[in-house]
Amino acid sequence: MCGSIARPDAIQSDRLRRTLLAGGLFAALMGVDDFLMLHEAVATTGIPEEVVLVPHMLVLCALCYCAYAVRAATPRLLLAGSVLSMGLSFAADMAPIHVGGATFVEEAFKLVGILFLTAYPVAISHKALRQSGASRRPAVG
């Protein structure tokens, strides 16, 4: 009977892993899209850019959902800063502003969001490794 009851730290570790997976998927999707400029290329075929960005929003929502389960154990301000910066980048991209520097502002928000999004999974990874006991094992080599 006692073997079937999961330990709270094991449940928390699984939640951290799911959050890391969602964060990695979001970062990979954003990286591939930004590197290959997929949403701009698809938008030229007549599909609205807002529709093309729906997968980004869905994966970001999955990341936020997973992060909500571990909110007390993670630096949630990093995720909030990332979501806010990405949202401002999206808003600046969608705004019909055609003045000099608009692209710079949009890219600056995106860069800040990426920096926060990079720091968030690193902090979660560190926490997951510490909870799993990996840091107590001696280094090999």
C-alpha cells in the first residue's frame, strides 16, 4: 500500500519536468519560426498572420499551465517577464505603425522575452536536479 503512494517530491519533480518540456517546445517553435521566418512566409500566401501564430499561443498556454502547477517552486517572475515581453512584441508586430524604429522596438521586446525565457528553464533545471539528488552524486571523470 505504501509503495503505491507517490512521494510529494517525486510528483513535484515530474511537474518540473513537464514544465521544462513545455518550455523547450515553446523555445524550439519560436526559434525555428524566427530563424526561418515561417510566419512571415506563410502570411504571404494569404493566411492571416494571427492564425499562423495560434500554435505559438497554444504552446505558450501549455507552458503557463505547467508552470502554474509548480509556481511556488519556481521563479515565476521570470516567466511573467517573458510572457509580458513576448506579448508586447506580438502587439508591436500587429500594430499598424509604420514609423522608423517600430521594428527595433518589436525585436527588443522579443529579445528581452527570449532572455527571460532562457533564464526560467535554467532555474527550473537547477531545481529539478537538486530535487532528484543528482548534485549529491560524485562527478565521474
